[in-house]
Amino acid sequence: MHSHLHTSYNANCEEIMTALDECHAKGFLHKVIGSCNDIKVDVNKCLSAERYERAKRNREEARNNRRRMEEIWAKERELDQEQGGPALAAARAATAAAAAANASASAAKQ
């Protein structure tokens, strides 16, 4: 069993999913004898490809976010070593602000 078919994540598979819905609407006996199996396989392939692409985008975005956070942490360590206490508090505030902005940007994309 798969998740809901008609979602924004699966917009590229809409045509195949509609064909499967139409095939299922022909009746119970039509489904039982396997007349919709080829379409079902195509739907599964399309959904799998969509999920793979979505995971690939998410993974790349996570890598970019991690890289950006590593850069911020490196700057924070530099400031801490150069100036000590007050700079550490300012750098942590900047890091928290950057993380909050990143979280809101990620939430807006989804």
C-alpha cells in the first residue's frame, strides 16, 4: 500500500495516477483479474522516481546547511580565540539568528 497519491509532491505522476483511478473505477472484477496491474507498476515507478528526486534535493540542502553552519562555527571559534568572552556571546547570538533564519526558510520551501 502506498501513501496518498494526489499530492503536490507527486504532480509529475498525475496522469498515470488518473489512469489507475479510471481503471479501478471500471469495477471490482476488472481489478481482480489484474487488468490494472501494468498501470499500477507504472505508478509505483513514477512515485519511486519522485521520492528519489525529493530525497536528493533534501540531502543537498542539508549538506549546504551543514556547510554554512560549519563556517559560522569556525568564525565563532576565531572570535572566541581572538577576543575571549564578549565576542563569544555575540557570535552565539549570530549563530542562533542564522539558524532561525535557516529554519524559517526551510519551512517556507516545504
